[in-house]
Amino acid sequence: MMNYRKAENVEQELTKSDLPFEHCLASNQKDFLWMQVNGGTKLSNVIGYAQSALEKGEYRSVVWSGSGGGVIKVVSCAEVFKRSLSLYQISRMSYKNVEEHWKPITEGLEDIVVKRQIPMLHILQSLDPFPESVENVQNPNTLSDFWRFEDQLSANGTKPNAGRGKKRTRPERSHKPQQPQGEQLQQQQQHREAASQSVIDSGHG
């Protein structure tokens, strides 16, 4: 691609009908609030808006959608949002098409279009129960399988991440017992006197 330069990206524009939630909502609750977030979205802004819409009765459900860096933000929005409301929740994955356009910088070459599919995460939260045919529903005030596993370990007296992050203990060094300070001074004085006597004796020799 050294003979090309990157041009624009053309992303598929999704609509509510493209979301993977067909037959998930009750017949009288077909419309929902759709919140599309990205990595730079501020949680306080979008959560405040969604909460106000549901409390006023404008909607009975909300969908959080994001791709790339927005996937983590989708999870964060859903987790924080259900702290203030009793919500049923389901999560789904989908893909959207993206076209990367490359322009030639060398004469005689044609434009290149690279088509890719980007994974997206969608989380649907509703004040109303989902139809019984809908699978993988997380009911209000319940934990996912992951957190139930963590609680089970804690109940058994086992910490979830036991063995991780522990500092290695160094073996204790053996130390010779220290002599009292008076004895040390006396021995040093004896060594000095012996050294001086040795010098005198060698001089007389």
C-alpha cells in the first residue's frame, strides 16, 4: 500500500430495525430509546438523559450500542444505569459494514476499497419483562454467572484471585549474634596493641 494514501471511511448507518432485538420486546412496547456511545462518551450525560426519559414515561426500555472503544462504555452505561432502576436485561452482538477508501499517489493505479465488518455490542434494558421465548435474560437485582461464581468461592472461604499478586517472601538471613559494645572496643584495642608490638619487634630485628 506504499503507493496509496488513506482516504475516508464510510460506515454503514444503522437503524433501529437493524438491531438484533426482534421479538424481544412485548407487542405493546415496540419503541425504545437508542443510546449510541463511543469511547469519549460521558456517562453522567447519557445516563441522566436515559433515566429522565424512562421516569417521564417517554420510553419503557433503552438500548446501549457501541463498537471499538465504545464497547467498554456500553457495559459501563448498562451497569451504572441499572443501579437506579429495576431493569430486565439482554445482550446481543452484531456487525456493521465499513468501507475503507484508498487513493493512489502513483499514476496509472485505481482506487481501492477495503470492506470490513466491525463487531458491535448492544445491551437492551427494559422496565417490563421480556417474552418467555427470549433467551439469556438477566432479571432485575440478579448477578451474572461470573459474579455468582465469585460469591460461591467467597462462601467456601476461597478468594477468587487467590495466589495472584502475592509478593515473594525472602528467606531470612542468618545473623551472627552481636557482641556487647564494650567487648568489641576491648578487642579492637587489643588488635591495635598487637599490631604496634609487631612493628616494634620487626624494627629491632
